[in-house]
Amino acid sequence: MAAIWVHEFADCITCHSWSPDESMIAFCPNNSEVHIYRLLDDKWDKLYVLQKHDQIVSGIDWSARSNKIVTVSHDRNSYVWYDRKLLMLSVDCMVPLETIELIRDELGLPGDFKKVLVPKYPHFFTVKDVHGRAHLCLENWDSSLAVTAREERFTEAGGLEPGGHLRKGKISKDGNFSGPFAFRLSYPDGFRPNVSYLEEVQRWQKLEFPSPYLNARRFDIADPKARKRVIGVLHELFSLTMEKRLTSAQVEAFHWEYRLPAKLLLCLIKHHGIFYITNKGARSTVFLKEAYDGSNLINKCPLLAFRDRFIALSGRGDTSLCTRIPFSGAIL
């Protein structure tokens, strides 16, 4: 029988998460800190102590995709600053506060984020009056955040060879392509594109386009590369939300700051391999297709996972995402 190795890190651990290769562990010793240990030569060495929270840490997730750590605390702060990236996508690095409030729940922000989070980080945010409207403004640009979820996925999937050279990719019959400027496409089973349609999709998938984090004022919207960049901006916006979905009204609210096309709905319909639109109920909802397997969200953020565990423990019923998504049928 194999021996069991036991190591006591602390008297009480409220939550923990292993690194993707299981060589390190991050845990909370029942306080506001996160301790990170690494196993080296059969010995656990303390590497870091993260002290960014004011209250007890209630959840930790170590992403296998990005190798980043996300923590959730009773102080209601989630230390992946999606709102910084949200501002970086805009032309002037600022967005009206009322627009952010419109998608507050989708970003996982607390209801009083203006009073709690914004004043706490003056080196990141300020609130300014612009033409009679309060805007949340970015104080410091962080180039390390100017990487899209699509680019991260491409790199993690091995799209780059050693030395930073691109691997050669082939476009499949459904239009998917592993190139650095391609999007993941998914069509309904009954959709049968003809040859000319697939040829157009192939050209579009290979077309280079500027980063969504570059200022939109630098580009002519009539340029095909600039039009493809708009799809990149929308893709990144949906990727920043917890459930990778927004109502059409919420997307329209970013029209000016993100320089979105006037006929936004037609733009989304044209790219139905990337986005799914449902009109059930009084409002239409747009989903990022690649984030779903049928009607289930593939990768849940720590806030959603923590909520689902809480609901399951309280016995309030099914926690599956399909019970909360207002549409019938699967996302194909």
C-alpha cells in the first residue's frame, strides 16, 4: 500500500487551488491573505503572500488556460480587472458610468462599486464629468492587459512555434482556421454553405486586422481590416463578461465609445458563426457561441462557480446555466 504524504500548511484553510501542473498551490489560511507554495525537492517552499484583500478570501481559481490566479473575497473585489480592459477598448479610455452600471451584473461588480471599488484604486480609475455625464476614466495604461482572449487561446493552443514564428494552419470545411487572426466558428447542423460562401469565409479568416486595444480613430471604417477589428472588439467585450452574453441594448450602449457600426444587429447576424441571437421575451440576447456547449457555459468564472456551489448547498434547486438562460434550444 502506498504511503500517504501529509503536509500541514495552516491550522485552517478556507479555499485552495492547484497550479495547472500541480507543482504549486494557492490557499487562504482563513484570513485576507493568499499564500502560494511550490514543491521543490520534496519540500514545500513559500513563494508569495498576496495581500490585496481587506476581508477573508472565499474562493480561489488558478486558470489552466492563462495560468492566472483569480481570488474572490468577502470584500466583494475580484482581482481580475476586467473593467480596466473594458476602458482600454474605448477610444478615449473612458466609458460613462451609467453604461458600466448597465452591465454591472454581467461583469460581476458589486452594486456599490462606485463608492467602494473606484475610490480604493485611484491609480487605476478616476471619475470625470464629460459634457454633463460622469465617466469612469483609466489613469494608467497596462500593455500586459492589451491581449485579447482570442489571442491568449491561440498562443495556449500552440499557434506559435519556438521563436515566435507562426505555425501553418489549414481552413476546415466549416471555415475554422488556426491562424492568429481567425475566429472560432460554429454553424447549425442544417446550415450547408456553398463553395463561394466558404471561399469568402476563408479569405475573411486569413485577413489580418489591428488589435481591438488600438484606438479606433486610427482606422477608416470602410477598410475591411477595420471592419474585422470591430468583430474583434465585440468578441473581447463578450469575453469580459461572466456568462459571455449581453442583451442587444447593452451592446448598443457602447456604440460611441467603441465606434460600433450603425447597423449593429445586421453585423451580428452576418457573423452568425460567432454570435447567437435570441429574441425570446421582450429583449434580444446575444451569446458568444464558442463559450457554450449546447446551452451550458463551458468555463465558469470563480464567481459563478462559487454561486452555484452556494445554491447547491442551500438546496435551492438546479444550478445549471440552462435554467437561467432565457432561450429555447441549444447554441449550435
